Amino acid sequence: MWSKKRSSFLLIRCSLGGIKRFTIPIPLLVIDSTLEAIADLAMVGDLFFRMWGKRLDLNILVRMSIEFMNELRRYDQWQMVRVETEKVKVYIDFW
């Protein structure tokens, strides 16, 4: 179900057996800004490829990635990956 609140962080939580646990919070704003910058570079790259007579739509691919991230953020808090073995546990959550 879609929520009006959007996820703000990507949390990568790892447990390497016992008490060795750590969490890496990644602000999704940083990922959004990075994808926007890559989209600008892709547009310039497309112009260079067209000068050489080749057709390559890098900009469309990056724009689709941006829309995909926006779609994932609409679900508020949810767990994307959960991997557990005997000693190692890895979780990737949208928060």
C-alpha cells in the first residue's frame, strides 16, 4: 500500500556473528542527487555519441533508474533484502 510519507534512508545492517553488528545509513537524498548528476552526464554522453553517428540512449536509462527509486520510496518503511546464515545476517531496509 502506498503511503503519503516517503522513505528517507537506506539502512544496511550487518551482523557478523555474535556482537559484531553495524549499521550504515545512506540518505536517499544523496542517491537522488547522484542519479540526477549522472543523468546530466548521460545527456552530454548522448550528444557525443550522436556526433560519431551512434545512437545510445543513456539518458533514458538513467531517468528510468530515477523513476524506479522514486517508486521504491513511496512505500515508506519496508525491508528490501533479508539474508541470514548461521553467523552472518544482512538486512537492507528503506526507512
